[in-house]
Amino acid sequence: MKMKLVLIVAVLLMFAGCKSKRMAAVDEPVRERPVIEKETDIAVEVDHTTGIMSLEERFTFARDEDKSRHDQKSYFVIIGSFRNRDNAERFKETIRMKGFEPVILLSETGLHRVSVDSYRMENDARARIMQIRSKFEEHADTWLLIRK
């Protein structure tokens, strides 16, 4: 009798010791982060015939030598925008290998915009955007920045 009792206690302890310590998952509703909307006066326009997006904003040139070459122009062909300057610099070198002459512009919204051409006339800039889009599929999102 004692032997059976000891054996039963030993088996119970053995099974209790192997039991998983994990608790069952409780389904909690997903908490949504509050959306903070920042009101800006930046208006993006899209030409529905060509699909070219254009944006008018203020910016500065990252380098003085770029300013001297492009300062008299108002229409810039933008091929990329980055929050991080290092990313913009790396992208600039990547597209330079494709034959572009990129320039980094610092936008009023804090973005580093990579421009590959600038023009005095809007139609010339739009034609260049269409040319880039047709020749480089990976740059189909190229757009027009208009200096404020």
C-alpha cells in the first residue's frame, strides 16, 4: 500500500514537473495608434493625361556649386526623396552610374530630394520626365518639383 502511494505521488510529481509553464494567449483587441494629422499648405497636383505629379515648394541646394549651376531654373525633375541624407547620397551615386547628373535639394519639409535635371520651361521638364519614365522602368515615379 505504501509502495503504491509512493509510486502514485512520484508519477504525479513527474507529470507536474513536465507541464508547460506557458499561459494560454488571451486575445486582446489591437490598439490603434492615434493618427496625428499635420496640416500643411503643400498641394500636390497630378496631370491626368500624362500621370506626372507636380509639387510646388521652397528648397535649398545641398552644395554651393549645384546652386550656381541650377539657381536660375524653376522646374526640377525629381527621381527620389529621402529623409536620411546618407540614403540620398548613396542613391545619387547609383543613378550617376546610369548617366544622370544628380543634385540633392533640401526641401522645406526636411526631405532630401534627388534631382536629375532642371529647366526654365515647364514643358521641357515634363518632356524629360516622360523620357526617363519610358527609358527607365524603375523610375516610373519620377515627378516635377516647381520652385516657389
